[in-house]
Amino acid sequence: MITTLRKSLKYFVITFLNAGMLLFLLFYWVDLIEITFDEWQVFIDLFWLFLYTLSNLVVLRLLVSFFRWRKFGSLRKKMIISVLVTLLASSSLYYRYLGKVYENKIVNVEVRESLNNKITEVEGGLANGHKAENLTYEEYMYITELNWFPEVPEAASRISYSYDYDGFLPDYSFSLEYDLPLEVQVDTMSYEGEQFMKGRSFEIIDGKKRVSYYEWLQ
């Protein structure tokens, strides 16, 4: 019994090494930006990683039984097949994780590192919140790709936002400020309902239009 268990462990080590590699890749591409704008995705990825690892253990256990039943080949061949089955079963996770590593750590590494240094928590409001000041147009537009925040004109500079939200309830408040050259047209607006309001206004400060936008839902 002990000998059989030891032989089986040789195959199961493959699963745990594979899970360790995937876990390393997962935490390598996760950063403050990922947690801030997609906070549940990390837990979802961990859940899927657990399921993949558990299912792979089951598959390898069946594979070991098959090897014994058919008295299949050498240990080297068995190990190669086990590795290939493990990698094939985890291929979708490797595809996602390596894609995120490429996107977060190579393509967008500069803008993400800059945002990591500028984004901070909102304190004293609803359950969750984050804010940032003095963002560039490129940095803010990168955020709009990750969240629902409204876009701003390409000429915008010194962009600041504050987003405060409940998380479970739909309640939130959002404010946005940015500078525009005087020649850029700004459409002012104001809407106020029972539970929702939003508006846009501007004032001239130091030869620039300082635009203020807000949304509020309760």
C-alpha cells in the first residue's frame, strides 16, 4: 500500500508544480490597478485555479490506474504523458495568465506603474473608493478602458477624479476635474432626480477652463 502511494505521489507532484507555476503567474500580473478596478477577478481566478488543480488530481489518479491496468510502458513515458495531460488541462489558464503578464508587465507597464503611484483610497465615505490627482490624458483614458468613467477631450490635462461606492448597493458618487484650453468648447449640463443627479460646469482659472463633472446615485 505504501509502495503504491509513493508511486502515485510521483504523478501528483506534477499537479502541484503546475499549480505553483500558475499561482506565480497569477500574482505576478496582479497589481494595484487590477485589484482596484477588478477586485473580484483575483478571487475568481484563484477559485478556477483550485478547481483546475482538483480536477487534474482526479484525472491523474485515473491515469495512474489506467497505467497499472494496461501495464503501460516505462516510468519515463508515464511521466511524459502525465505532464502533457496536466499542461493540456491547464492550457486555458496559461493562455489567460501569460496574456495578462504580456499586457500588464510589458505593453502597459509604464502607465500602470504611474497609476499605481497616483491612485489612493478614499477615506470617510462609502464602503469602497479610490481617487487620483494630476493624471495625464493617457493615464485617465487607460482607466476608462477598465471602468465606466466618462471620457474627456484629448486636450485635457491635470485630470483628477474621486470615486466612492458601496459595492453591494448601487449607491455611489463620482467627481471629475480637468483643465482645458480656453478655445475648447465645454457643454455645461445639470440634471437632478430623486435618486440620481449629474452635472458639468467650468470656470476660468490661470488662463485655463477648469471643468468639473459629478455623478451621484443613492
